[in-house]
Amino acid sequence: MTIATEQKVATSGPVPEQQSNPHREDIEPRQDSLCANPRCRKGPNGTRGVLKSQRAKYCCPYCRVDVCRRSRPKPEQVEKPKRKRRSDAKYASHTERQRAYDRGIALARDLLGLNKRR
């Protein structure tokens, strides 16, 4: 058993146009609020990124860290001390050691017969 109830809708005329929400402007990012990082290219067409809040200065953490690191003075470049040569070194350079190793591998292959052509 279903009970049908009728609801009377009062119509006093055409529906007035709704006014825009006054707080809507605060939610949407303003066009003049751009990222403070001059190298930022996250916006449309390679422009600076748009800020997500009014309090924000940078559009993302990457831009904040990028500006911070660029403004920091670089440490002085100190020359590394030259390493002492081993007293029991067999070869004068790394290249010589590699060549000797390659010669040893080639000799072992010849002895095992792996380099023979069929």
C-alpha cells in the first residue's frame, strides 16, 4: 500500500538569478599571485606557476628549495691532496694494470683453446 502525497510548490514568479558567491574570489587564485622563483616555468605556456593560497610565496616546495639553494654562498673549492703511491705497486698506472690483465686473459684463452677458429 502506497500513500501518495501531493506537495504544493509555491511559485511567485520567475526564479531570480543567483548572485555570485562573494567568497569565490578568495578560493580561486588571483592572476597577479605568481611564484617568487624567477626560474619557475610551471604555469601555462612556460610562465611562472600560480600560487595556491594568498599566504604562499612559491608555487611548490621545489621552487622554495631552489631559491634557497641558489642564494646560499658556495663553499671554497679546496684542492684534494694527492694520494701516495703504494710502496709495493706493480704498475705505474691503471691503464698498464688493465693491459696486463687483458694479456693474461688472452694467454689463458690460448692455453685453453677458446680462441681457435672453427
